Amino acid sequence: MASDAVLTLSDANFDRDVLQSDLPVLVDFWATWCAPCKAIAPLIDAVAADYAGKVKVGKVNVDDNPATPGKYGVRGIPTLILFKGGKVVDQVVGAVPKSQLDALIAKAL
């Protein structure tokens, strides 16, 4: 599962931990039954370690927290959305390679 560097996000803490964050935040919308979500999980942990202090990384379980994915139009998982200053910078859907995650994060740095 998530490393210590990855925040566990919920409908309750999303505004505080993501939208009000001083740092850009990469949010992984996932579910326990999603095979591509499990496949990309080690990459999410690696990104959290690589960008520690520059970018926050968090995960939202879509089954436990339906309001937040609904608000951002998440229809397929995994969906990764990059936030900066409370706004969506970009997003990708599906299990993508780490190079694509690095390119996504570069847009906010």
C-alpha cells in the first residue's frame, strides 16, 4: 500500500490537504479492486520519494470517498490529477509509466 510519504486523502480532508496546500499535490484516485491501480502503486510511492519537499502525493479511495472523485469528473481509475494553488493543472487516466508522471509533475514545478 501507500508509503509514509503518500497522504491518505478523504472527502473530509481534501480541501485542507490538497486545495489549500502550499505545494503542488498529485492525487491518485484508486480502489482496492482495481488491478491497474495496484500496478501503478509502486510508481506513486517512487514519485512521492523523488519529489519529497517539492510535491505532495496523496491517494483517494473512490469507494470510501465518492464526493471528491465526483466533483472532479473521475470516471475511470486510476486517475491522477495534479493540483497547484487549489486548481487542476493536468490529469492522466490509466496506469502510465513513471516518465509520464515526471512530465506531469514538471508542469507544476
